Amino acid sequence: MRKTLIVGTLAASTMMASAAWAEETITAVHAFPETLIYTQSFLSFVDMVNEAGEGVIQIDVLGGPEAIGMFQQPDAVRDGVVDMVYTPGSFYGGALPEKDALVASNLTAIETRENGGIDLINEIHQEKMGLYYLGWFDSGVTYNLWSVNEPSVDEDGNLVIDDIRLRGNAVYNAFFTDYLEAQVIDLPTGDVYSALERGTVDATGWTQIGLIDLRWNEFLNWRIEPNFFSTDLGVIVNLEKWNSLSQEAQTILQDVAIEHERMSVEALRAKRDEDFAALEEGGMQVFSLEGDARAAYLEAARSTTWNRMRTLMEESPQGADNYDRLIELFYDPAMD
């Protein structure tokens, strides 16, 4: 009896040790500070994975830009310094210009997951950067121009940009420079508050949500319509690390990512409505372009971004063979 008890105890201990050994871990960082709504969305995905993957796969979040600089994160995951990164595709657009298909998209991850668009983006990530594109998170959130001062228009109703000190970044600089002909000041997200405070910039592009989280609404008083673009936030995984994971771990990660793609669309649309109401209550005013000027503004946002994508694709060794297919999968003319 004692022998049986000892054997049983050893067997149980072996099973526990085996289970502990079998659990895989991947490290992750996120581009933006933890307080930002987009980072909170990513962290909710992490929680979902860690709950569904208990005993199989866990994500260990190392931090945000304080751990690895936001613009260094794409190289870090490609080189295997970290296993997973949540970041805008625009932060590595020089290596993968195809991300502009997401920027100029009028669809969400829900539609592009179904029609094969995300599968194509994943194939391109693997071929060009040695990365697995796990999911397009927080899609369907668009951008506006936000201004400290009341905007003005010319005699044709087009936005006058000459006297605006406009903060830019890689997402929308093609639009700002090629169409608006603005002299942009490139600043990372974390520097914009102080730039607004000092008057270094008096207008910026930003998404429809998150302004309050960043406290930029303390300075910005006008939202310029129409809205344009889409967020291109995604989760990328080092391909070698992805291929080393068990099939079970891969399935959990991918299934949860697809579910989070859907959930984040719905959650952030609700958050947008809440933010707009709060901003309006705080005094935010809306300035709208009208008629032909409005149509030209929207067309320019899309066409300048597509032109940038085509030009950079043509300069790459892989060429622009996927250009038309990307537009077909990420843009629906009937939605405009």
C-alpha cells in the first residue's frame, strides 16, 4: 500500500512537472503608454490569451516604449529581441509599404479577415520581414484633423493650411504634404502634449478616440470633418518563434486574435461615441468641409496614400504585383 502511494505521488508530481514544462511563453511589448485606450485593448487581448491558454501558452508583457522605443520595436521583434509587438504598421512602413492598404481602408478586420485580405497581409509580412501577422486590432477607427484655432477655407471651400503648425507622423504625412502641402513637424505621441502646451504645433491628426486619454483636449478646440483613414494597429510575432510554438498554442493565439478583432471593432465604436459626447460637453466644436472641397479632401487622403504604397512597392525587390489585389481586398467603393 505504501509502495502504491509513493508510485502515485511520483506519477502526479511527474505529470505536474510535465505540464509546467509544456506551457510555452512569449514576450511582448506595446508601442504606446499603458494608459492609452489602444494599449488597454491589447492588454485585454493578452488577458484573453492567458486565460484560454493556461497550461499551454502565456504572454509575458514586458512594457511599452519605456522597455523598447516605439520606433525600434518592429526591428526588435524581427530580430528576436522580443517575440510579439503591438504597433501601427506605419512604424515599419519603409520595410512593408503594403500596410498602406490598411491605412486607406474603409473596411474593418471583420470584412478583411473574411475576404482574405489579412491572410495576404500575413503572407507579405512573412516574406518581407520574417514576421507572422497575427491580427489587425482596433480597426474601423478613423482619423480627424484637430486644431487649437478655428480653421479657415479659401474661396473654393478648401482648407487653408499655410498658417497652421501641423504635427505629422508616418501614418498621414503623404496626405498632409502631397495634398495639403503642409510643412509638418514630426513628433512621437508622447511629445505632442508639451508641443501643444508650448505652441510648437497648433494642429494634429489623431484618431477619433484617445484624445481625452492623452489630455490633448486641454488645448485642441476644433475637430475638422470629414474623418479619413483607418487605424493600422496590429500584432506581429517573430516568425521563427511562431513556428516553434506547438499547434495547440498557435491555435489558441490565432483564435483569440480573431475574436479580439471582432470585439475591438464594436468596443471602440462605442468608445468613440462616448468620447465625442464628452469632448462636445467640454467645448469641442466641429468645422466641416462641404461639397466639392469635402469630396476632394477624402479622395486625396486615399489616393496620396495609395500612390505612396505603389511607389515604395515598385522600389522593393518583390515589386508591386499585389497592389491591385490589396486595394480590392481593403477598399469597397460602395462604402463611400
